Amino acid sequence: MSNRSMTLYTGVTNDLARRVAQHKHGACAFTSRYHFDRLVFYETFDSILDAIAAEKAIKGKTRAKKIALIKSLNPTWRDLSSP
């Protein structure tokens, strides 16, 4: 998730639509503080362990590498949760 100032949030969920709605409506402490309004990147996994490993890998990247990852798949930072 991202916001207008390009703050980035990385997390794991088993229900992406529900989690995006929670973030957009400020139901989570961190995201309500930073007003996240766009889903700019996501991956799906068959295993929660694989998802957690990917989350840790992304969180371990520099900001520049996270931005490069997002831009490689979503160059305009379009909200992927909107049709």
C-alpha cells in the first residue's frame, strides 16, 4: 500500500480485498496515521509460509529496491484495488 507522499506499507493477509478496505478506511493504527489509499503491488502464494518469506524479503530491501519492484509491474502506481 502507498499514500500520496509515497510511504510504503508491506503486509500479509489471507483476504486482500478485506485488508485493502481496512487500510483505506483507517481501521489499522499504522495505516490510519499515514492515510494509505492505493494498493500498488501484491503477490499471491499457495502457502502462508511462502507469503511470510516474501514479506520478510521485501521488508529487507532498500526503499529504492522496493520502488523499482513496484515500478517494474506498476509504473504509474495505479491503484490495483480499483477496477
